[in-house]
Amino acid sequence: MRFSSTTRLMTTVAFFLLAGRASAQEPAFDKLLGSFAEEHCITCHGPDVSKSGLRLDKLSLKLTDKDTAAIWVKVHDKLARGEMPPKKDSRPSEKEMKAVIDGLQKQLHDASLARQQLEGRVVLRRLNRTEYETTLRDLLGPNVNVKELLPDDNSAAGFDNVASVLDISSAHLLRYQEAAEKAIYGTIPNRPQASLKVRRTGKEITEKQQLLKPMLGNSAKLEGDSLILHVRPYAHIVCGTAVTPVAGRYRVRASIQALNTEGKPLPVMFSVRTEYGREELDLRVVHDAPADKPMVIEREFEMKQRQMMVFQGSSLPTERDFQTRTKNANLASYNGPSLAVNWVEIEGPLDAWPPVGYKRLFGDVPLKARSVAKAESEGRPAPNGKKNDLWWLYDPIVVASAKPREDAEKLMRSFLPVAFRRPVSEADQQYFIKMVHGALEKGQSFVDAMSLGYKAVLCSPHFLFLTERVDESRKDGRTTLDDYAVASRLSYFLWSSLPDDELFQLAAKGELSKPEVRRAQVERMLKDPKASRFTANFAGQWLDLRSINATSPDPQIYGEFDDFLFWSMPRETQMFFEEILRNDLSLIDFTHSDWTYLNQRLAQHYGIKGVDGGELRKVKLPADSHRGGVLTQASILKVTADGTRTSPVLRGKWVLDKIIGLPPSPPPPDVPAIDPDIRGAVTIRQQLDKHRNTPACASCHVHIDPPGFALENFDVIGGWRDFYRGTRAGKFGQVELANYTGRKIFRGLDVEKGGQTPDGKPFDNIDDYKKLLLADKDQLARNVVQKLLIYSTGADIQFADREVVELLVAKAKANNYGFRTLVHEVVQSRVFLNK
């Protein structure tokens, strides 16, 4: 049905003038747009909207309205990508199409830029739960653990730091108060500094860990003072250190070696578990025990109270498998692979005492035994006498301020500018000081009064929100941030936390407005250990690594999946990301590379030979490998599947969103995921072919399905496959898995792979598909630029930002798409520096 008149559309076109910056050419464009819509759009987008659901004849062109502008942005993008008008319909001339696209682009850009200059890009942005905990840790010490107390955060545009969805409610405020109180009181020690340094030989370990003793003579033995383990013990049977007395940072040392491994190193898992706990081990790191010679391995770890470090040879068999293999064998002469533990040592806590959090909150106010503090406050001589080892249970140490009011004011004035990330007015300082003084006057203890004030600070809008103020010295009407806001943007971008002293001092001097200073600070910050948070929080969300624990592979189908492989998966991707960032490698490597990070377990999983040991290292991939880039890494393939099956739709959507940067629209609410009339379909491709016959589904699935089928050769844990696995016997019989002797599964249908892109380019597998992706490197770069801008500013890409995106893509291209260089350019951009 063709709309008979353009009157309504031409009337609404006039609203374009409200977008600002009208030009002499606009009337001509209005006429052009009206005739274009009449000729090419109204048939499907007029009164009869059964074909599309979008009605343009009634859509206002008032681009000052965000919702209306958002629809016109979609119209613009469909036209620009050549997706509309439909190819089967009459097509406008190239000149006419360009004129309409360029006109829409100008109108949308002007309206978006005007809105940014009036309101700013980013609404008031709350710290998310990760940032809140990380900020408290940098303020009060690493033992702060409050994230789980806080409500989950919403996400938008792929990230949970986007201001528009970070709402706040009474429930949030109650949880923030609870978290702040826990963090504050957790900084106050109630006993003198703990000290632990215990070394145990292998023999002494068996004497302390009673469950190890029954293994001697069966799957372990003693040779002098060394413990020789032939197996990887179960989680509740531990070979480990002494138990930590308090939470803190500990140094762990161990003398270990591999035996009977044909000269190859033996991967050893360093895991944490609570004393007497039967929970899963918390695997922290894997080190390689050298073959036939002892080696001392030393690391520092954050550990909680009553925890121990446990050692396991990750490639050794479980005790059950070992007993099956060695049944009726003479264990005295067993010469299979084994782990020798000569001795282990734990020392700590290594943290300063009083703890850093105490120094931050209470400065030089002394800690004294309660009896001493009480006597001094009453003017009596301090008690003396010999104390036993448990005296602190009955006479714990307390915060002993001789001048509570003076100390309270000094401490609060010192804490406020650090917590609020900028200088604090005298009026605001007096508000919190009077709060503490009022509590003291009511008879509260010094600790309780200060805690009341600190809790109010840590739940204040000045702490919970990034209050990004504009540089008032600028007279050009722009919304350029002041130096303190820039300092916070930098620190929350790269460290997910508040600015450190150097950033704060530079902001105070007005130095962060200088491009060369910002560049130097980005370099410094990326070299700091806190930059690991950028990997965890940016890469973790961009590539969905945070979801690595969301599914568990079916053990009946994927019995080869183990803890060592599970630990290795995300670390390959994290180290791959950090290698590209550290050495300014091309961001195109995220799509395809001839290298990756592997250890022997991942290499075995990928079918790559010549990699020994458990420590991941950079490895050049064989020429015939199907790996390279993040698309084919096991972590990514796991997070894009459930524990039993793969889905071309889920993986296809992931590729479109995360790699290409053109995410599909959500499915219409009235269209089910699987349409009832797919009855009788046998294969996944047949099911999706019938699903695509629904007009509302076809326009998206033509883009979603190709990358999904390109990845179909990879199973749910990222292994290469030529056929589907099954749990029931079928006409294909059983198949024994390579590299896993004795592991048999049922063979299903051959994998359905290959396809063609929306523009008709065929591909057979992931190797072919990646070549098609690499044909448009600018789009791959554009996607990464957009992700960085969203994450660094806390706001989704707006139409006026597109010119900045294109500028950054051009700069990246000129530098071989260097990723580190791109991070620098993002920080120098208008989008990053403006509100």
C-alpha cells in the first residue's frame, strides 16, 4: 500500500530546524527527504506497518528529542549500510542516496553536538560495585571485601560503568552503609602485629596433615625428609603450608622438583583453601617444577585468615586413576611421573603495621592495651604485669586518642579531599567535623564517633558519584572538564579506582590540561601493577571473560575438561590482551594473529605439539593451525556456549557485537526463539533456515548466522571437532578421543560449517571467515575505538561522537592500528576531555 500524500511527512520535516545550526541548504534538503521517503520508504513504513513495525510518516523530525533522534539514527545507518531500501525494490540513484545520507548526517550531528554542549555527554555517574570496592581497597588496604554486599549493577553498551543505567535506591544506600562500616572497622586491629614464619619438610607436612598419611605406600612415599607424590590428591587431602593467623599478604616459598618426567617440567598448581574446608581450591598460579633438580619457587599472595597454600602436580593422575593404572603393581619400584616436595615455607603478614587503612583513618593516634588506655584516661598509672600469649583476648588493643576533638578535626580534614577526589570547601568540611564532634559530645567513643563520620563520607554523593565539574575558566561555551575530573577519568579508566597522589598533585597544579602530561601519565599508569584492573574490567567485559564461570561443561560429554584447563583458558586471553597493549601491537591481532599464549594443557587441547610446562608463554602458531586471535581461544568459545551445546546464534551475535561492532537488534517480542513450524528439521542449519523464513527474523539472521557457523567447528570448551558428540548410541557408534586414552563418546552428525556473508561472499570455515573480516580493518578498529570511548567515559556513543571515532580510526590506521597508541589517543580526544 503506497501512502497517497507527503503532507504529514513534509510537515514533520520542519522540526529539523529545531536541531540548531540551520543552514541555507536545509529547505532543499527537506524537499529532497520528503520526495525520497514518498518514493522509497512509505510503502513499508506508512500506515500499513505490518511489514516493518516502523512508521515514518508519523515520526517527528524534532531531533532535540533523544528518542526521536535515536530512531532517525537507525534510519540513517540502514541507508548508509545499503540495507534500505530493500534490494528487491527500486533503488534510488547513487547521487540521491548520498544527498539524503549526508543531509541526515549533518542534521543528526548538529542536534547531538548541541545537546552535548548544553547538557554534557555523561549524566551523573555512580561508582559501580567493582569500582566502589577497588576504591576502598586503595584507600583502606587490600583486605577490604565488600563487593558481595552490594546490589548487582546494570549494564549498557556492554559495560557496567555506563552512567545512564547506574541508578541508586534506598536499598543501595543501606548496602553502601553496611559495606562502609565493615571496611572502616576492618582497618582497626584488636591485637598486636601477628607474625608467622613456618618451614615444614615434606615429612613434617605428612605429620601435620593427617589425611596424607594413608597415601604413604599407596600413592606417595617419603625419601628422607622429602614427600614424593605420585598423584594429584583430592581437594580435602592437602600438601600445604601452615595456616595464616590473620588476613594479609604472605610470602610463600617451596622447594620442589619433578621426577621421572623424561626431562620435562611438571606443572604445579599453587592453590588456597581454608583450613578444614572442603570447598573447591582457589587456584592462584601455576609454576613449573624442573626435572630432576630442586628449585625454590617464591611468590607473594593475599590470603584470608585461617587459609593455607596447597601444592598439586596438575598433570599427575587422581588417586582413583592412579590405583586403576597400577593395580597389583609393586609401588616400591614405581618410576612414573611424580612431584617431590622437599620443604614449604610461609611468612607474613608482610603488610605494614598498623595497617595502611588504620594509618589512613586514624593517622598517628596510638594503639594501646585497653587497660592501659582506660587507666590513662582516668589519670591512673598504667597497669603492668606479665601477659600470657592470649592476653589480647581479655585486654585487646584499642585506639587511644588523648585529644579526641582535635584529632577528629585533623583526621577528617586530611581524609575528605582524598575520598572526594578534589579539594573540599570549608562548609563541607565543617559538616562532617560537626557530625563527629556531636557524637563525641553524646558520649560515643572516639572510634565510634570517627566511624560515624567516615561512614557518612563513604556514602556521600561526593564519594559515590564522579562529580565531573567543568573548567569554568573556558569562555568558549564547551564543557571541558577541570583537571580534577580529568584525573578521575584517567584513574577510573585504567585503574578502576581513585587518583593516586601524583595525579592529584598534577591536577592541583593544572598540569593535566597539557597533552604531554596526560601522555606521560598514561604511560606511567599502564606500567603500574594496578593496570591489571584494566584487563580485568575492560577486557573482562568487552570479551565476556567475566562469564567464564557461568556454565559447566557436561562431564558425560566433555570428560577431558579439568581444573588445569579451566584455569588456563581465561589467562590465555588476558595475557594475549596485555601483550598487545604492552607492546603496542596491532589491534587487528584481536581478530587474527599467528601467535598466542599457551601452556602444555592448552597446547594439548589445541592439538599443538612442543609446548611443555604449566606456565603460559608466547608461542608462534603452526601454519596449519585454526587458532589465532581471540575468536578461536577456548575462553571465548566457552562463554559463547552452554555446557552441552553450541549455538550459531549466540556465537554469531557475539562476533557482531564484540568484534565487528555492528550488534543485531533484539528480536521482536512476539517472535519466539524457535518458531513452531521448524518441526521435522534435523540439523541446526535446517532449523535456522526455517526460522529465517519469518520476515521479522530474516533481516537479523542474515548477519548473525554466518559468523556463528564459521565457529561451529569448535565445541563448548573450544576443542576442534568434525562431528557433534552425543550421550546416546547412534548409527555412527563410539569414537575414542585423541590424546585421551580410554575416553570414548558417541559420534553424532558431521559438523555443519561454512556459509556466505550478507553480501554473498562464501566461506568454508573460520580461517576463510577471518580473511573476510580482515578485508575491512577500519571496521574492526572502529569497534575497538567505540568500546574504549564507552568504557573510558561511562557513556554510550552518541551521533556527535562519530566524527571523533573516525578521527581515532584514521590515527590508528596511520600507526598500524597500534593498541597502546590508540589508548593514548582516546585520552587526548574531545570525547574523553569533555563532560
